Amino acid sequence: MSLRWKIVLLVITSVVIAALSCGVVVRQSAARAEAERQRADVTEQLNHAVSVYSDTGVLTLNTMINDPDLPAEARDSALAGHSVTTMHPVDGEDYLWAAAPIRVGSHEAVISVRQSTAESERLLAGIDRAVLLGMLGSALLIGGISTFAAGQISRRLTLGAQAARRIAHGDTSARVSDVIDYGDDEVADFAQAVDFAVERLTEKIESEQRFTADLAHEMRTPLTGLVNAANLLEEESRPAELVKERVARMQVLVEDLLEVSRLDAGRAETMMSSVVVDASMHSLMSTLEGSGVLAGHAVDVEYGAGDTRIVTDQRRFERIITNLLVNAVKHGGDPIRVDIRPDAVVVMDSGPGYPPDIVATGPTRFVSAGGGGMGLGLVIAQGQARLLGMSIEFANGENGGAHTTVRFPPVPEPASPSAAAPEPQTPTAG
């Protein structure tokens, strides 16, 4: 249920409860007052009837002696010398009775007066209808007003959410306060706070991107000299091996930084072609095993894509899978498994799994969950996948281990024959 209808429902419920509470109070007060009025009236009639009968021996209207319909409790109380009032139905209709003792000749009798409560019941029924109509009218009126007011708030929040989604998809020029263009309330304050947070986050991201690009370019020039110098080392010694190994690692790091900066700046180019998934993965796994990238770890590969083809940049696609496998080798545990499907490639390991922040929001550069490296492998894989129209899902298995799913972009459905343009017809002479 949307916020708008929650507010409307809350307001209407509050109005109904308030109106119903007031109606119950009014109804109880009216019923009490009417009951007191009827008792006073019937008691007055009884006193008048006793006075008239004692003086003249004549019964007034609506007065009887030893009325057979009089309740037995009231008759007994009257014979005991008490004046009583009670409610008792006669022939399905409620009556208010008043009875008192009276002497008729040489014996005691009971004189009584009764009065129908139908008029009072009609009065209370009218009050009930008035309360009900007032409650419904108030609910409709206040509900309409609250719907309009809540609609304005909901509309502003919806526009703000749309702007926030544009920001989340990379449109950092969008501002929430631009779409919430009026009001000096909590919604406007929230929009300004979001815009401020976006500005600070954008500044941080841009600063990080500039640092990455500057670092990569500044390191590339001296690194070129180091690579050339390392290649000239012909001495077969442990120091020479360490120099070559460290230079090679630094070269990989600089290339990763340059790749990240290209992805950030949107300067990465793609060479799209039709690729058979199983064949491409088989070639890649053979290359990785032969080059020693897998560091001797056995990888169980399940080729299940069949003849599935995707349109992608094969080099970048293979870079994605390579980075995921390298991450599994460094931070995961054996056995490592690759499941190739018609719509995705899943890389699974048996290590400790991804930390919660990567599962929730994805990888972050310069943050490595495994205690080593700079966390660029997963960042590059995610950037490459986004460039190719793919998506990467980071999750943990039920029994532990990291599960990374690379989903292929959906294959566009072929146009239906009815959607095709009609063939031109050769005009005929009339």
C-alpha cells in the first residue's frame, strides 16, 4: 500500500473513531435523559391518579387497579407499601410501569399507570441515524481533503524517488530538489539533504576517479623503464627473479588502474561479435590452465550452454571470467566450479564467501575482502559486464562459498511476421 493511501486510511479511521466515540457519548446521554424524563412523567401520572382516586373514587385515563399485566415483582413491592417503577413488555411492546398501594374499601389494592416507550425509542433511533450520517459525511469530507493533501505529498515523494533513481543510474546532474519545487516542509528538507549527500558522494567519486587515473598515468612512465631494465637482467639469481616478479605485478596493477580509469571515463571501446559460449569458455580455460593463472588449482567446468551464442566483446568477456576465477583462487577455496548455462556463467568456490557489503552493494575499489590486493579485479569485472550489457550477481551459497553469476543480456525476440512491412504490390491497369 502506498504512503498516500496509508495516510488517507489513517485519517479516515481517526475521523470514524472520533465521530463514533462522540456519537456513543451523545446517545448514552440522550438515553439516560429520556429514561429519567419518562420515569418522572409516569411517576407524576401515578401521583395524580392516586390523588384523584382518593378524593373522588374515579380512575384517571391510563390508570388501573390490580392490572393483570402488571409485573409480579412490582405488585409485591406495591403491596409491601412501596411506590415502584419498572420496565415490562406487553404484547411485544415495551412499557414503563409505575405502581403504588391504595386502599379500596376494606382491602389493599395496587393502582398502576403504564406508558409506552415507543416515542423514546423513535427519538433514540433518530439520534443513531444522525450520528451515522454525520460519521459517514465527516469521513467522506475529511477523506477527500486528506486524499488531496496526501496526494500532493506522495506526488512530490514519487518525483523525488524518480530523480534519485536517475542519480543511481549515473545521472549526477539530476537533483531531487529540482522536482520538489515548492513547499517549506520535511519533504523539501529531505530533498535538500539527499542533494547534499549526492554532491558530496559525487565529489568523492570524482576525486577517487581522478586519483586512479593520475596514479596510473604517473606510474606508467617509470614502470616502462623498470620493465625494460628487468628484461635486460640475464642473471639467473633469486634477486633477479624477485625484481622481475615484482615488476610484473606492478605492471598488472598499473594496467588494472588504467582499465578502471577508462571504464570510469567511458572511453572503453568494444568489438562486438557473435560468440559460442561453450567454445569460448573451453578455449579460455585451456589458456588459463596453460599460463599458470590458476596456480595449480583444479577447476571443475560444466559445459551446459550447448550451441548458445551471444553478441559480445570476446576479449572483455574472457577478462570478466578470468578476474572471477583469479578472485576464487586467491580468496576462495577448493573445489572451484564453473557452471556454464545458456543464460549465464556461474563461478563457485568453497571458501569463506563474500562479505555482506559486497553481497549488498557490490565490490569497491581499493577494498579487498581477502586481506590482500586492492580489490580491482571484481570492480573491473563489474565495469566490463556493465559495458557489455551483462550483469553480475554476488552471493554466498547455502553451505558457504562465493557464488558469482554473470548473466548474459537478453536476446531480442525476432519481429513477428505481422510486424514486418508489407511487400509492395505491382499496380494493375484499371
